[in-house]
Amino acid sequence: MTGAERDAFEGKVSGLETGQTGKMQYLNMRASLVALCVCDEHGTRLFTDGQVEELGKKSGAVLDRIFDVARDSSGIGDGAMGKAAKN
């Protein structure tokens, strides 16, 4: 994930994008991060932003596992998610 993509993701989940600062936006949060981070060997994303809603309909257990790896490899730990919500 690029720096700009990470900023956009954090803005979305923290409510900055919708003007609801301090209220975490959980709708398709996992699918959004997975779509941003899952890529092929050349770094090309496998999912577009337009596919996030469909991706969010997949198994929650599977999305959780991929989300955890994507979050950790992007430097977005549990502390960073909480910090983004407070900002």
C-alpha cells in the first residue's frame, strides 16, 4: 500500500472522510484494506476500489486472516487504528 492509500484508508475508517471524526467507520473496513494490500508479484493490486463491496461479502473468517496480515505488513497495528479514530 502506498502512503497516499494508507492515508486515505485511515481517513475513511477514522471518519475524516465523512466528517464524523472520532467515530470509527467499520463498514467494509476489512475488505477495503484487503483490496488495497493484496497484489501480485509485480505489486499490481488484485482488487479495485469498486470490488470492495463484493469482497466484503466473502467469508468473515478468511477476510479476518488476510486483514491481519495486511494490517501488520502495512504498519497499521491495533494502536494505530485506535489513534486514527481519536484524531
